[in-house]
Amino acid sequence: MPPLYWRKTSVAYLQHVSDKFLPLLSNPLFNIYKQVIQIAGADPLRDEGFAYADRLIRSGVRTTVKVYPGLPHGFYFFTQLKEARQVVEEVTKFIKSL
């Protein structure tokens, strides 16, 4: 598909989607208290995770970023991995701190 097609369809799609489903594009971010961003190093969405974390930090949101190098998207479903168990522990700790 040509780039113009993707640009037009993306704009049309984004006009009908709530900010709740696109946190990177939501505005403003000031109503967010604090965040933990967990990024899988081999995730195709890795850069979006870094961009969102950067935006949160620049907006003054207390943000913790944890990167899991070399791991794919959804690695936390593989509970035999030490890192998957670590994610669950970190999320649990974060929720308890709210």
C-alpha cells in the first residue's frame, strides 16, 4: 500500500479513537499520578514504550522504567522465565504502593 493510503486511514482511524486507548497521544498527562513502564527489549513496540515514558517524565509524572533486554512482547506469559515472575512482583508492588 502507498504511504498516502496509510496516512489517510490512520488519521481517519485516530479521529474516532478515545485517548484512553492511545496514552502516548493523550493530552494532557497531568492527571496521571505515577507510572511503571516495563519494556521488553525485543518488542516491536519497544520504541513506543520509551516515547511514552519520556513524555510522562517530561510532563512531571513520577515514572519508573524497567527494560528487559532481549525479551519479546508478551514475555510475561512465560511464567517459567525469571523475568516474567519479576514483572508480576514489580506490578504487585506498584499497585500496593498506590
